[in-house]
Amino acid sequence: MRPTAILAATALLSVAFLGVAGTQPARADHCEDIANLLKDQIDGLKIQFPAANMIYLSHPAAKELSLGCPNHKYANELFAKGDRKLRAEFIELVGSAAAIVFTLPKEDVMTGTSRCLKRMGLLRGDKINMRFKRLDMECTRTKTEASIAIQRGKDQ
């Protein structure tokens, strides 16, 4: 046999072997699984599009909503932006989404998110950093909007 025929036969055998024994079912990304879980469990939430370690979501109670996928700094991140005057629907949305993303009881996450968002004001300023139930929360506000970023570090 010629060397090219031997190489071709070896390649065919390896492809055939890997095609039968090495196939695994297609698996969606863990971040996409969380986004689909959010969509299924929160009414009115829609997945807009994924882009570079972020999945953008939409909901009538929020101006912006995104899910940050794991990277070298944190395990997951949830970012939400709403009106400066906080509405109960916005706090409920953030609490529900954070409970699903970080697998914590909803009551605990609701306490942390509402505490962070309501601390902003004249006495404490427009930027609040706090830690609650192993979650890092950063709440900021401008003249027109308020936002919250919730993340859990890789080491926790």
C-alpha cells in the first residue's frame, strides 16, 4: 500500500471511531440555561440576544436588564436599571431574578436588593456597595435612573 492510502485509511477509521464513540449530545451553555429559566419563571421577561459573556433581557419594569456569564472575576452577575423613583415592580423583578440566578431564597434576596436600592439618598450618597448573603451588590443612581449590579465572586 502507498503511504497516502495508509494515511487516508487511518483518517477514515479515526473519523468513524470518533463519530460513533465520541459523540455527545449538544449541551447549551450554563448561562443560557439560567436565562431560559428566568424567561420561564418570570412573567413578561424576554431574552433579547447574547453578546460577549452577556445575555441581554427585557422586561416592562426595567429599562435595562442583563445576565453576566461567568468569567475570571465572578461566577454570575445580574444587572438591572430602572427609573430613579423606585417602583415595587422593579424591586420585585430584581429580587425574583436574583433568587433564580444565585439559587437563594426569594425572601433573602428581596431583603438585600431592597435594602441596597433604598439606602441611596442624601445621607449615604448615590453609590452604595454592600455585601449580603455572599452576594456583592452595587447600587447607583443618576438624576434620571437607578441601577443595581449583583454578583457572586468565583471564590464563593
